[in-house]
Amino acid sequence: MSNYDLSVRVFTNGVVYDVILNGVPVIKNRNYTNRSLNIPTMGYLKEGSNNIIFNYSVVRSEDGKIVHVPNEETYFYLGLENDKDPGAVLSIIEGKFNKSKKEMEIVEGYFPGGADNNKTKSLEKYNTIQSEYKFKLGNRTIESQKFSIDIKSQSGMKEDLFDKGELISIHDKNGIRDAYVKYHGYLESENFDDFILTLRPFYKKLSYINDVDDYIDFIDLKNDLSVVDDEGYKLAPLKIPDIITDDNVEILADGYLVRLLPSPIRWSKDGRFKQLSLIFKKVDDEFVPALISDDFNF
């Protein structure tokens, strides 16, 4: 299976949301206006059992104010498209506004021209669990609804993209802070090799059958992590709150990955910013980078 067989299809209006596949953030959407996204997920899919999370919260504008109640225009759809089954989309979840109940409800939606049931040639949805949850919105936390959906795939990676470390606690804030200081320091000193040392296993798995160094060169990672990149964005000073609150800490992958929000590592140019979604794991009581996600870039 190539690295780009699977795409996540999302259509939304009036909601912010996370999409997480096998513990890896795919999209963190903080734009509540009408959006249509088609995101390749590289090698995130595994052969056999997989889990995809859709965690959403209603956020929309009404009379110039932000409100968290849905209306007739509030909508979301999540599907998976696989190149092994051209034109077929596995519908994962769809939500629409129920006029009589004045609330969102889940409907059996089918992507136009896509699959007409819960199975394509290579993907099958077999379990969905809904629960109340939280959505991390910058340095705020708002109430959300989380849907955890299990999927079977006939092909994909043979192992997880990241090796699990130790369970992470919300009380690990000082260790997380120290890790950001350390790895931002590597960026400042242009010490690329030490910065990516613990990320190499992640990129080795993404590289599929190719040499990991060739893959890192191919995706131009060194430029992306330069003090000044080829678009003129300059590494900004580390931006960590004086007091890290629970709102700033996002624990992922059932407690085995963590990051701070908003991202403390940024590049700036003419008042615009790029954020680095650097995600850590805990190994021997120390936090080290486990992976870099692109989920902030949509």
C-alpha cells in the first residue's frame, strides 16, 4: 500500500472539530465557516483494526456574537476515500440539525457517488461510541461531542506509526515545558540532527520502503525547521505561558502523546505565523518528540 492511498473527506459548517486517526491528529479545524477538506493521511492507516475520532463542538456567529447552539445551517460529514476502491467513499459519520428537537442528530449519510453501505472493497466500519468530551480551542476548552469509530482495513501499515512510551499525566506540565525549551533551543542553534533524532523512527515508517534520510530530504523537513525558511518566515521566540493550565495541555493517543496549545513553536513573517504541531511522548520520565503533525495547516 502506498503512503497516499487514504484520504479523509470532511464537509462542515458551524462546527470546530478534531479528526484523529490511530492516535495521530489529522485535522484540528478552528474555522467554523463552511469548509470542504480532502486530506491525504499518508501511512496512518494500518492493516486490520483502526480507530478514527471525530470530536466536534458547535461554534457559529449570530448577530455579531459567538454562540454554541446549532441552527439549520449547522452540518458535518466525515468520510474515508481509498484509491484501492476508486470513487467509493466510506461514510463515517454525518450530523444535521433536527428542526423539531432544535439539536444536532446523527443521520445515515452517504457521500454522493460513494459507497451505499458501511463497506467499500477494502474498508469496513464496525463500531461507533459517542461520549461527551472537550475541544481544545487555542488556550480555551469548550464542551464537545466525541465519536470514536472502529474501522477494519484489508491493507495498510503493519505497525503503529509511533512507539508507545509511558502514560502521560496532566500533572507533567513542568516536564512538557522543559521539552519545548530544549527542542526550541535545537532549532535556534540549527541543530537539526539532534532535533529529529527521536523523530527518525516516525519518518522511517512513513518512508515506507525508502531510505529515511532520502524521505526527510524529499519532504524538505530541514528547510521547514530552519531559523528562516525559504518563504522568509523566521523562528520566533518560544511562546509558553508563565502558568501552563489544563487548557493548554492536550493529551492524545489514550494518554501516550501530548502537546501544548497554542503551539509554543512558531515562525513569523509580516504579522503572520506558522505553528509547529510537535507532539511528544514520555520515555524514562523525559519528554521527546514522537511525531510532527500537519493538522494545524488546514
